[in-house]
Amino acid sequence: MERRSLAMLVALSLAMPAGAMGGPAEPTRASSGVPDEPPRFSGQLAMRHVRRLAERIGPRVRATRGERRAARYVARQLESYGYRTRTRTFPVDGGRSRNVVGWWPGAEPYPLIVGGHVDSVPGSPGANDNASGIAVMLEAARVIAGLEPAGLVRFVAFGSEELGADGSHHAGSSAFVRGLGRGGRRELAGMMSVDMVADGRPLLVTTAGIGPDLLARIAANRLRREGVAVARRTTCDCSDNGPFERAGIPAASVWSGDEPDHHQPTDTIENLFRRDLFRSGRALRAFVLSVDDALLARLRRA
């Protein structure tokens, strides 16, 4: 999570041939014939994702081999759950970074985006920032696979959220928003960023204070009803929700708060809190299961 002012506060459109959204043009619903009870969030699987990203792959600096390996891992996981994926590259720092987009076959073309950044800063394994967010996102994708919400949510692993040598940050989410085109930006329902969610309580539902805060208000209220301790905050332009907010799209971020290992070599598995990771995973599971047509329509009216 790129935070130049933390101390102050603690792709192409689907209307085009091969869109950044990565999916089909016809909105239908996810398949039926699935169990009545959705799968539970698995802390074991989430920790497996964190270990793969933070230990086996390690630092995932933008436009490097580490980031490419992490993007491939996310794509393979989403495909194993039944999603289709597309990887879109974009230029940064004299190289190429990438976004991985996953969608359920026949999904809504401009749904709610749930995403997190896959990169880390140089020298940091990025266990909390942001292997934790990617792990929780992947678990949410597994939970709703084949259920109706899968047709209303699109999962994105963004590259190059962290500040780069060229002075840019949130480059992957910015490229995604640009790729939507004017029509796609009007139609996209909203975006939820999952960034640094395994070290701190309560769970924070934040916005950058730039765009509509409707999604943040709805998400916080729904999580409270599920018994999750949450607080609302307005932060700096700190995560991948920022470019969506700047485009006028309702967007928010879930975050567990500032912590001492942020952007340090000590951002390791040993220094994150599994109970907080599991809390965040259960919270995102509850939220994505609650996504329905009425929510998308309400967000589009914001």
C-alpha cells in the first residue's frame, strides 16, 4: 500500500473488442446446481496463498520477475475455481507490469470490482502489504464460484500499486480505469480494494475522500450486521480505490490500519496476525455473498 502521507492519517472497455474488463458482452447469471450453503472462508488456504507470495516468490517489485510470477499464480488460482482470466500489460519504469482480471463465464459486463495489488516494495516480502489482500480476494473468489454473486463481481490483481522509479503509483488501477473508456466508467458499478488486512483492529472501511462514498457506507453497514467490528475512515489517496474514485466511480478500501512493518524487510508471515487475516477473510466473504442486482443498481445511481 503506497502511503506518502500516512503520518497524516493513519483494460479496455467491454464495449471494445478485447476489453480491460476481460469478459463477455452478454450479462447472464452464474450457473445453478450448486450447494445451498456457500463454502466457508478457509484460513488454511489463505495462509497458503500468503506463503506462496511472500516466501516462495518473495519481493514482487513492479515490472520484475517476482511480480510476473505472482500474477501467474493468481491467474492459475482463479482458473482452478472456474473463472476465466485475462492478463493485460502496461508500461512502467521502462518495463511492463500487468493486471490479472478474473470473471465468471457469462458474468455482468460492468459489475463490482474486488481487487488488490500483487506487487510489493523493493526488499520487502510484502506478507501484509499485500499478500494478505490477494489471499483474501482469492478466498472470496473461491467461495462465490458458481453462485449468483459470481456473475456480479469481477476480481482483479493489480500490478504496480507501489511508488515506482518514474514517480507513479497506482499504475495498474489507473491503466484499468483508462481502459474502461467513457462508457465503461459510466456503467461500472463500483470497486472495493483489499489492501493490508492482516495486522490491526478494527477493520477499516476507507475512501480517499475524492469520489462517492456510497460503497464504503454500504459495506460498513453490512459488515456490522454480520458482527464484524468496523470503522469508517477517510484516508489519503492510499490504495487502488483512488483512480476509481477520481473517475467518479463509487469505490472503497478495506484496511487493517498502519503497522510498524509496513514497507520493511520485516513484513513477513511471522509478523502478521492470522486472527486479523481470518477476520478480514470472513468479512469479505460476507460482503461478496451479499452482492446482488439491487446493490449494483444503487451504486450506478450514485
